[in-house]
Amino acid sequence: MSAPGSTSPIMSSAASYWLMLQRITVWAASIDVAFLLIYGALGANALALLNLASVAMYVAAWWLLRIRRNKPAVVLIWLEVVGHAAVGSLLLGWEADFHLFLLLFMPMIVLGSPQRRALAMTTLLLASYAALYAACKTWAPLSPLAPAQLEVARWFNIAVVFGLLYAVASVYRQRVRHAEQALWQLARIDALTRLANRTHFLERAAAEISRARRAGEPLTLMLADVDHFKRVNDEHGHEAGDRVLAQVARAMTAALREHDVLARWGGEEFMALLPDTDAALGRTVAERVRQAVATHPVVVDGRPITVTLSFGLASLVDGDLQAAMRAADRALYASKHTGRNRVTHADDTPQTLAA
């Protein structure tokens, strides 16, 4: 059955944000280990010790995020990045490009804070950046490296900042895709039954009708309605009614074929488009679905409730879906008025019979 099934849960924006910070702490700690080794090899012992302290701070921030102490973790990350950028810039000079690490705060500020706070924090970050520049021009470098070693440090910093920005952008791209998927589901998937809704059904039906017309294949439309559904709601409550609809959807999905298109049409009505199916085969498929639903009672408060469906079928002529819908509705009306729990094809009903 090609009707949509269950989907993976969409992570909330807040949860995704804190998960991103956890990943950043791991990436940053790993980078600082590399920094420690590089500066140790270059003989910059002060910077090597600085990176050792940075690794400890990122490990602590990661642990705080794991136990959901998010605010202290964010403060620790801010202190590490600002401190690292400031000390590195003062020791090696502005040309070492440690100041670039301050720019990594921009995605966190803009996407993790309300607009007014984000604007204030961005202004504060810009002021800090300008102050660091002025300090470097006044006092740095306090512990200069040889020009060749400075170039190594500079390009390593540039590469790391590019890599981290790419990683952060990738995380947010994933969040956007998750949000798009959630919106797509809200627009096209029925939340209760997890079937296609009316809009999605019509989209898929249009594509299937076009394909069938090119291939010269027959199409059958199947309309099904839960018998005595109002009685279920009145006697057992709307929660029981929802449970009935969900189980009917599962039973119909299991009984239909992989290429059939099933949707919740509205209320207690379901509609399916059966590709490459003539009237005779349509009756066979509908009968199989009818039996599958009737033989699987829904248990409510420990009591089984037998649920049945009435069916109306119609063949699509010249791809006219609206005409087939009217004919299927007429056939369903006939099923309801001749005993329910049965399958009726529009070809077997008088044209004057109306719902």
C-alpha cells in the first residue's frame, strides 16, 4: 500500500538547538586538542596551555548540556571562545586571526535568541571585536612567533573557522529540512490515521490518472464508510471513535495493494484509487478490505467492538475523477440502504439513485 505510514518524529527547535551545542562542544574540544599539539610543536607553550584549558572547559560544557544545565553551559562556551580569541590575539597579534572565532557566535545569537536580545548581543559582540582589535594594535604581540610559524597558526585558524561554520550551517540546514518535512506532513497527512488527506489524495490521483491514460489501463475508485459510526461515538465516546478510525485505516492499508492510493476522505469516510483495476477486480479488492476490517474488532474498555464498512465503487471513464466520485457515492448509498457491510459497484445501481 502506498499510503503514507508512520514517520519519524520531528525534533523541536529548542531540542535541536541544544543538540547542536553538544556537537559543537565535541568538535571544539577535538580542535583544541589539535591546537595543543600544533602549538606545542611550534614552541608556543603559553598557547598550548591555553588550549589545554579550553579542552577542559568544553568537556565541562558538554557535561552540563547532557544534564540539561544549559545556561551554565552557554556561559562556559562564551567564556572559552572570547577568552581564547582574546588571549591568542594578544599573544600572537591580530594577524594570527584568532579574532575570527568570535564570528562563530553569530549563528547561535541570531537563531537562539529573541530578536531584540539578538540585536543587543550582536552589538555587544561587535564592541568586543573592536576592543580586541584596539588592544592588539596597542599591545600585541606579547609572545610573537617567527613569520613562518605565524603563517601556520593563521591558516590553521582560518581553516578551523571555515570548518566550524560549515558544520553549524549543516546542522541548521538539517533543521530547515525537518521543518519542511513537518509542514509537508501537516498539509498532506491526516494526523489521526496517518493516511493521505483529501489534498494529498487529489494530487496523487491526478498523477495516477495521467499515467493510466497514457498506458491505457483501467482505474477504479473505492469509497468506504464506517457503518453506525455515530453510535460508536455516542455509546463509547469520541476517543473510542478515534481508535476505530485509526484501526480501520491500518486494516485497510494492510489489505490493499502496494500501488493503491488510500486516503481519509473526511469524517468516517475513506477513499482509495485502485490502479490497473477493472470493475471485477475492484469488487475483489474491496471485498478483501471489507472482510479484513470486519474480522478485526476494536477493543474499547476491554470490550470488542465489531466494525464494518460499506463500499461504493466506480470505474473512471476518460479520467473524470469528479464523475467517478459521484458514481461511487451513489453506489455507497446503495450499500447503506441494502443492509450495510457490503460492496456495491456503480454499474449495479440505477442512475437516478442519489445520496
